[in-house]
Amino acid sequence: MGKRLRKVGKILLWILAVVAVVLIISSLFHATLFRQRRNAITPYGQMVPVFDGQMHITDLGEGEHTVVLLPGMGVALPSADFGPLQRALAEDYKTVVVEYFGVGFSTTTERARTSEHYVEEIREVLEATGYEPPYVLVAHSISSVYSEHYASLYPDEVEAIISLDGTSTAYYAETPAFVSVLLPIAKVQEFLGLTSLLGPLVTNKGDAFELGYTEKEINDMLVFAGFSMNDTLLEQLAYSTEFIRDTMSLPYPKEVPFFKVIAKDTYEKPNPQIPLSPKEYQEQHLERIGAQAQFEVLEGSHFIYQTNAEAIAMIVNHVVSGE
């Protein structure tokens, strides 16, 4: 028995040694080769001075209406991630993708992450680049919350909101304690280069091509995914439920149209963190918005815009035209 234990112990030590070597090599690649790739990618659009940093925006298309695409939380490179949807919308509208502080090419910021500050930053970057309201806000996930906050404070500046599987502002719960423990782990994982190393192995480029992404967009998203963790983003992640609390007390303006695109997965699959059925969660949100709220369930996951660009473009046309 003693010999067996010593043999098992040696095997475990070898396994640990191999893992340690792999992690060391991975972290070295992250600090050299992967970082060189990241630094070689130039901004797609404009870097705009805003408050204490710079925000990156990309624009495309012409038209009477300005459509502003706002990303969900944790999307590493929104200017590439929104590529197919932006191109579909640009056939009829001026389109702008806004990358928040700490996201994509934008710098970090010392400003606190609150819903009101996100609204201020969206307004500032659009004004600085010459875009005039009212805007059609096409907002994914948590950005739907910021958009509602924007409309509540400045209803004359928002022509309509199209919420892409947006977070509900009718349900609030404190951020679970385990989140504060997990966030630093994500930063360690990035330092070790695991995301950069594994990302290309689990990505099906063929599927992405079929969805309308270019090879450059796919490659750039994979590179940026390995460098997305920073203090600004971590603060956004940590205070995500507080954005809801900031906004839910504000009445939604009756004059601003609201259309919610709900992913079928979200509409049908229970969330263990929310003590409501998926349909109740959505119904309460639409009820909070008011009688003008419309919705449609589309086949797909939370990142509904990646697989339904043309359908969402048609919904935007429907809302803007008022039909």
C-alpha cells in the first residue's frame, strides 16, 4: 500500500509539474506574442476624448435616423461583434457603435460605474462626434438598462429603444457575494493567457462566416477576448444589479417607443438566480415600460443579434416607421 501511495504521489507531482509548465508557457505567450497581436490592431473608427479618457466609436451608413448600437456586458470588441448587424442597419440608417470605457479600443476611466454616468458618456461621445438627437438606441443586455435610464432623463433625445434580450428593470436583487470572489479569478485567468490560448480552439470560424462576420472581425475578437479584463470592466460586472436599482425607480416615458427582442433560450430556460419563471420576468419588464411596449421572441441565445441581424433590422424599420 505504501509503494502504491508513493507511486500515485509521483504521478500527481508529474501532472502538477506539467500543468505548471503549460501555465508558464501560456503566460509568456500572453505577455509577448498575444500582446503584440493585440497592439498591432488599430481602431476601426474614431478615438474620442470624453471626460478622463477616450471612447471608441465606429460609424457606417447614411440616412435620416441615427441608430446607436450599445453593447452588453463583457463583450470584448463590440465594434467587431456588432459587424453584421451594423452593416444590415447601415443600408437605411446612420449607425454608430459605442464602446464604453474599459471595452474594445476605449481606455479605462476613474469615473464610478453608474447608470447615470453611462448615460452621460453616451451623450458626450455622440455630441463630440457631431451626431444630433433623437437617437434610436439598439441596446443589448445591460445596455437596455442604460437606455431606459437615458430615455427617462432625456426623452426628447431618444426616438425609440430596441432592446436586444435586455436586462429587466422590473426585478432587482443584490449581487451575490460569490461574484466578488470570482471576478479576480477572471483577471488571473487572463494573466495566464488561457483565454488567448483556448479561444481559437473552441471557435468555429465557418459558422461565424455564415453569420456575416469577416475574417478580420473574427480574428480581432479572439485576440481582444484575451485582454478584456480591466478594473473598469470588473467594476461594471460587480455593480451590474445596482444599475437596475438606479433605473427602476425612474418612470419610463410614455412617448418613447420600446420594442424588446427576446431570445427563445431566455424566454424558455429558467435562470437559477431569479425566483421568477422566464415568462414572468419578461412580462413584468414589459408591464413596467407601459402600454407602448412591444416584443417578439426570436430563435437563438442571449447574443441574439449575432444570429438574427436581418430580422432585427426589419424590427428597427417597423419601429422607426411607426407601422
